Amino acid sequence: MILTIEDDPAFARILVDLIRRKGHRALAAADGESGLELARRYRPTGILLDVMLPGMDGWSVMQHLKHDPVTAAIPVHFISAVDEAAKGVALGAVGYLTKPVDRKALIAAFDHLLEVAGKIVRKLLLVDDDDDSRLALTRLLQADNVEIDQVASGEEALERIATHSYDCIVLDLNLGGISGIEFLEKAANLVAVPPVVIYSAQELSREESLKLRQYTDSIVIKGTRSTERLLDEVSLFLHSIGSRGASATPSDDTQLAGRRLLLVDDDMRNLFALSKSLRARGMNVVLAQDGYKALQQLRENNDIELVLMDIMMPGMDGYETTREIRRQPQWADLPIIAVTAKAMHGDRDKCLEAGANDYLTKPVDLDKLLSMIRVWLQK
């Protein structure tokens, strides 16, 4: 994933297009403050940075990046109309290109950024309270450019992530002190949590599985061939700029990246499949299995920007839940897209009368859904 921080929309589009043509995911920010926020949240593989930005300039952005342990190791390449290459390199940039630039020079700069990123040592945190298990996993996951830190408890893990930057966490759920799920909840309030791979013998209940899916889609239950799956999942996160990582998930959508959505559906398979697709486009997804939990999630997460509401649910159905949401003044303008398996005559009108903004039938056409989400988030 490559982040572009550039205020010229035409040039930013050229850079994003180049990144995607090279088979990588793209994030874009039009100012320094937004760029820093995206860098902290997504920890991109590399950053292309302009100097002349509105508000915080590129020099200040660079200083913030290098002084933050979460972003300090990310390679940065300047592309700017200001000809001050020596200053850029002195601040820690891996390269400096002066505008105007031709396509050949752009590709060379981009390739150099990736080459530097490829040599960076990836850091992995292993959280498991069993000594033998930690030793076996360390042997399994060791590689030339991977540095592994081990801790035996969730409490120790919280201390580590507060002061160290990690590219991936391998987490056992059965820990002596706080549980793996509690660790994730506390960690999410502390830092931008890196990709997490759950590796545990614990059989998960429906509720636990749903809770975990808010933090990760990578859950490996110990058993036959589980070590192969674990190795595969960890490799995907640690070496995301390689060919496997490049094709593993769709390109990040700059209109959707970082936006927060509530997904309400009583079918676990639908929840997981849709949440994975939306997260792959950079969205933050909160899940609820029924209408009551949907209302609770809205009360607990006041930054939710859109709701995807299944209609056919037991107990409080989507119509009733939508009406309840609309009764609250703070949610009066919250976009709600209704989803129903029954394409019956009059369904659309019923959804709109209940308070939904738009309507979609199952099976969900992902491109159509993404298009709807973009429209309503813009509005």
C-alpha cells in the first residue's frame, strides 16, 4: 500500500494511477494533516510526499513521520516543485524528485521507494502464554527480514505496542491475565492496531467470533494443516508488497478509506463476506447481528457514517430498527441502505417509508453497493 500526499488533484490522480498499474493499493491525502492520519492508521509500505501543501507543509509532515514510532520506518520519497533535495535527504527521505517530472522519472522514483521498502525488517509480535508454543511458532515464522518479539500476556503486549511499531501480531486467545479479545479491545483504544492473526485452540461462540471480526478476518484454529495456514496469513501481512500481497485484496478506494460503516445482518456468512470486502477497500466496519445490537452499536460509536441494514431479521426486523433510528434526532440524517432478500413488489417503498435512504436486493452486487455507499457518503 502506497500513500500519496499531494494537493494537486490532477498530479495526485497520475500518482494513484501509477501505483495501481504497478499492482499495489493506493491511499491519497490532499493535505499534511490527513496524510499523517492515514499513515498512522494504515502504516503504508511507502509514502510519496509533496513539500508545498496547504496548512502543514511537507517538511513538517516528514518530521512528524520520523518522530512517531508507528511511522518512523516507512520510507518517504519527496516529489516537489521546490528544488531542495539536500534538505529532503537530511530529513530522512529515500529520494527526491523535482517537478515537472516525466513518466520515466516517476517510475524510477516509485521503483526505488519499493526497493528500499523491500529491505526493511518487518516486526512481528507473538502473544502466547505457553513457552513451548512460543518457541515452536518463532521457529516456524523466522525469516531473513523478520524480527520477532515474544510476550506471555496481554498486559505485556499492551506495553509493547504502546512503545513499538509492529507489522503484524500473532495472538493466542487463552492468556493467563486479560484474554485475547480484551487485549484487542484495549489495544484499539491505545494505538492503530496492526494486522492481527488469531492462532488459538479455543472454539469460538457466535458472539466471540463476531466480536473478533471487528479487529481481524484472519482466525486460524489450531489443528490439521493449521501451521501452513498461519504461515500463509502472516506472510501476507508481513510481505504485502510482494506479488501475493498485491493481488490479495482490491485497491483501496480513496473515497471509502477510513470511513466508518455499521453492518447489520443476522446471517454470519453475509456479515463476514461483506465486512471483508468493505475492509479490503479501507473502510472501518462495525458489526451487529440484530436490531437491538445495531442500536447499541450506534450509541457506543458516534462516528458511524452509514448503516447497511438487513430487513429480514428475527425479533426487531430492519423496518422497525430503521424507524427506531429515525426517532433519535442525532441520527436523523444518518444514511441507511436497506438490504432485503425478498424482491417483492412494494418492498422499496416500505423501506423508504421506514426511513431508509436507499434499497438493495440480495444477493448483493458489490459494485452496485460500493457505488451507493460512495453516493450517500458524499451527500
